[in-house]
Amino acid sequence: MTTVKITEDILLKELFKLIPESKELLKPYGFLKIEKLNIEDVVTDKLSLKGFLKLMGYGEGTVGAVLKDIQILYNKKLEEV
């Protein structure tokens, strides 16, 4: 598996395909509500990571922190392979 730099512009659909564990990471930031409303398919196809967090009311600081956590998840996944 090659190293990929995850950016805030990645679509949620692509993010979840690349790193399924990231869905759990996003639940406290509002993704749980998206699941409960049963609109996951619509949201993941249309929104980037940054767009999702902005929609949920979070600013740039949170986007950076979440992005860092996602990159850590991805790096751990690489180490396992």
C-alpha cells in the first residue's frame, strides 16, 4: 500500500473507503446524527471532510485536528500491512 496524504478536500465517500475506521472518528462530530437521519448515502457522496465539519458548525481548528487524527489512523493501517 502506498502512502497517501489525506487532505480536507477528500470526499467522505472516498475517506470511508480508504479508512473505514474514520467513520467512527467522525461520529462525535455529528456523523452519528447523519446516520440516525438515514441520509448517510447523500452526505458521503456530496461532502468533503471540510464541508462536513463546516456544516456541523466546526471551524478550521477542528478540521485540522480531525485531519491529523485521520492521518494517524491511516499511518497505523499502513504499519499493519
